[in-house]
Amino acid sequence: MLLQITLTPAEGKRLIAKGVVRMDAVQKALKDGLVIVAQGTTNAYVAEELLRQLGIEYDVDKRRFAAGVITDRPCVVPKAERQAEVIIKKGSLYDGSLEDALEELSRDDVFIKGANAIDPDGVAGILLAHPKGGTIGSALGTVAARGAHFIIPVNLAKSIRFSIVEAARRIRGFQGVYKAVGMPVGLLPVHGTVVTEIEALKLLGAEDAFQIGAGGEGAVVICVEGEREKLDEILEVVTQIKGEPPVKTLTEDCSRCKRAACIYAATKS
């Protein structure tokens, strides 16, 4: 049987978060190891769902739980305004920094970081505005070297038609950008377990799911396949998340921006 659903970007993020929480690797790490939820708007939803499952009262401020953001242009959340990563160790909030957690990271642990794009081959890409690559630049080597589970939650609304590997090769970082409508960025292809709305639906019990449309404001239309009982359960979840409000993130004050390539630099935000 078929179920058709439509999700806004915010609703899709909530659905993705509910799927990520159900992953076996995540459940095992919540109980026995480390789960690192790096900054990002989709990750804010993941953090909320994990903390809710554990019964931990902790306010995740979605406006501030991000580093780089894309609104009408690529920009960053001011460093002083950012909320720190959510790190969970054996079911409790971790009392250390991201750097401390990375030092403890092992093969059975989980590192969760969103992406800015996903291509037709399922390769995810992360935009880089920081000269040293930001969070992913500091963490990816450790995650890869130790074989930790790298989970990449990303909306279907971030799908692009061009190869991310080829795009990254052609950009070669942000220093070659002459002018940019917003902060100039590089692009890093990353390989891990990508979780879009499609994978989330399967984690929630769908036999299969596929996208059939998209709206101008980022909403996606998805067909879900499965037995009636499972589809009813999925529809109940979708009904509960309908109306999820969009997140309006903070951005840097353009008058303080030192990125000369950005056409908004040295102007009022």
C-alpha cells in the first residue's frame, strides 16, 4: 500500500531526528559509549530527540545550535552566540569539551554532523567558511581514524544535481572566490551514513519510500510503501510533527565581517 506525505524543511528535520534516534548504533552508544551531536539546525532536532528519550532536561536553542547557516546567503552564527555541542556519555550529559570527547572516541561511538548538500550519488557535502575547516575540519580525521559511526542527517531539500566531489575539485576552497553573495565557502565531500527523510521513514517501519515532488519553499512530497498497520503508525508520527515551526537562526553582523569577497561585508546586517 502507498501513503503520500508532504513535509516542510522543519518537519523533515524533526522526522529525520526521530529516525536517527532509532538507529542501532545510536542506541548502543547512548547506553555504553559516546554520542557527539555537532552544531547544526538539523542536529538540534536530533539532540532534542535524544535528550527527550533519556529524560534529560536541557534546552536546545535551535537559533544558536549552529555554526554556519544558509538563509538568504551563507553566513555564520556569531561565535559568542553559539550553543555548544550536545555530547552524551553512557546516558548522561558529558562534562567535557568537544576536544575532550574526540580524545575518547572509539569505534562503537557516534559522531553526528549535518551537511549542506547531497548529490545523486548519495555523497554529502559540507560548506567550509572557517580557514581551518571548522568543526568538521577538526573532527573528521579522528572520526575516520578510529572508525566511529559518522551519521549525516540532511534534508532532501538540500539535494543538488551536480557531483559534490567534482564541485569541490573545481572550487578549491574559498580563497579563489572573487565575489560572493554572502560568505565565500569551500566544499568538503564527506562519507558516512546519510539519513534523509527517506532513510528516516524506513527506520520508522516503511518498506520503502521515494520522493515524487518538491515545493518552491523547500517542502518535499514522498510516497511511502508498506503494510497498512505500519503506514498508520507512520502517518500518526507525521501528523504529530505537522506544523513544526521553521528556525530563524542568528547571523553575523555584516559591519564586523572581514571577508572582503562578500558583497555585504562592512555593511549593516
